[in-house]
Amino acid sequence: MDRDARARLFRQDREGYNCRSFRIWKFRSMHVRACNHTTLEQARRGDPRVTRVGAFLRRWSLDELPQLVNVVLGEMSIVGPRPHAASTRAGGVRFGEVTHDYHARHRVKPGITGWAQVCGLRGETDTCEKLIRRLEHDLYYCERWSLAFDVRILFLTIVTVPFQRGV
């Protein structure tokens, strides 16, 4: 059995609550040999590193299911801003350097789904403008959190996220 077939899950460092690093669980959706383990390159639409099964998992957001382990461990919530890797860039600029408000999104635990995702802001963040739009939604969530808002986001995740394009 080759390495791709054995490596069904992987963990990656992400920034969480209070900017603390944690290891996020995901189903592997890319060829292992195609990944550069020294630098983080964000997946993009039509990315040749994504396997056929991986494309299906990503399309239906099933690659996120192992993050329930992170929820049980207390590192994540079901709903909250999506966690980013510290080295991720938008338009060649590290996320944390795009705007001074970026780290305010870490006032709450990161989530498997969030307000930005249900509003269509999923997928590649290749420009500073895309990151700022996502950040605006994350901060809106942080400032207006409530149980009712979380329930609304969960409902919207179920009825909208699987049908969004451009992921």
C-alpha cells in the first residue's frame, strides 16, 4: 500500500483562541507527494494537488469532520471564525499583517463553520481584499455572538454551504 493510501488524516498547525497554536485534524484531500512540507501553500480552485476523492470531500466540506476531535479537546468550537495557519498569505502578505484588526478574530475559539463561510466567503484567499471581507464577517460574529446566532449559522451551513460554488 502506498503512502497516499495510508495517510487518510493529517494534522496541521493553526492559530486558535488568544493566538495560541494548535494542531487541526483534517481528512487528507491532496496527494502527499505533491505537498511542500516546508512552506504552506493555500489550496486554490482547480489545484492539481487535490485528489478526486479530496475534491469530493472539499466540495461537501467533509474534510472538516475530523475537527470534531479538536472540539472535544477544547481547541475549537463548532461555530466560530475558521482557523488559519500563521504563515498563510493573501496577495503575498501574511494574514496578520494585512490589517491591524486581524488578531481580534482570536478573541473567540475558532470554529468548524462560521459566519464568513455561510455568507459565501469560502475557498482561496489570494488577495488582501478577500481576507478583509472575511475578517469583517469574523469580527461581526465575535461582536454579536449569541446562542441564537450560532444556531442560525449551523442551519445556514447545512442548507447553503454544500451548494456554494468556487470552493
